[in-house]
Amino acid sequence: MQVAPGELKRRIEEFELRVKQAGVKLTHQRREIFREVAASLEHPDAEMILKAVKPRMPSVSLDTVYRTLWLLSELGLVSTLGPRRQTVRFDANLKSHHHYVCEQCGTIRDFDSAALGRLPIPAAVKALGSVTQAQVEIKGICRKCAGKRGTAIRRKNPDKEKRRPGKR
């Protein structure tokens, strides 16, 4: 899945501006690696990015991809997703949004929710320090994986939910 052309153009322009402002050399490899993240809705990891850019840049290494991704993260051009003990995924969509993560296949999808965006930051979190970003990560089994298992998508505690007549 790809980002709309206008949004991709905006992200690349922001990338070029931030790199220039930071005094960082704008190399062809950095541009192509960022373009791959910025164009994708898949929240690619470093290996996925390497596989995608390798045909265009045969000499690029996984180390270069990782170093570039961490540089992009330091410049505020991408954010990381998921726990650091697992494969880190990168996201160039810096607008406020949330994530749905399939626990089986690892697919990550963006979604917007005004209600989740308005959740107050708990005092216990504020006591730990300042908050620069908050997003919700919802985990479950995606429809594709549920279909492969031949099972319906179910909530963990359906008995605890109030059901409206005629709704499942």
C-alpha cells in the first residue's frame, strides 16, 4: 500500500528541509531509504527497506539502512514502532494517529480516532516527565489471519460487553 502522491511529495520536501537545516549531507542512499519509508503504509522494518531499495542501489548494505533510519529518527522524520527487543518498524506518518497490530502476522495499520486522540494523559505519566507524543497501539488478529485459521474475530471477554439488540 502506498501513500498518496501529494503526501509523499510533502514528506520528501520536509525530509530535504530538515536534512539541510541539520547540516547533514543529503546522499542518494539517504534519499532513497527515506522515500521507501515515506511512500509505504506498511511501517517497514530495515530488512523490508533493504529489499525494496536493493534493485535501485545494489551496493547498499543493511548497516547503511539502519544507520540512515536511526538518523531519520533523530531528525524527527520517522518514528519507531514496537518494542525494541523485536524488529523495529519505522513510520514516516508524523501526523497524530494510532496503530492496529496483528499479533499473528505483525501487520501494522494506521487509523484515526478523535476520541482516542482526546484521551487525557494520566497524572502518573506526567509525574514521570514531559510527554511529547501519545498514541494508542491496539493489538489483535487481523481478518486475513483469522480467515486463514478458519475462526471468527472475537473479543477476549465478550460476556463483559454490553450488546445492543440486533448488533454483534
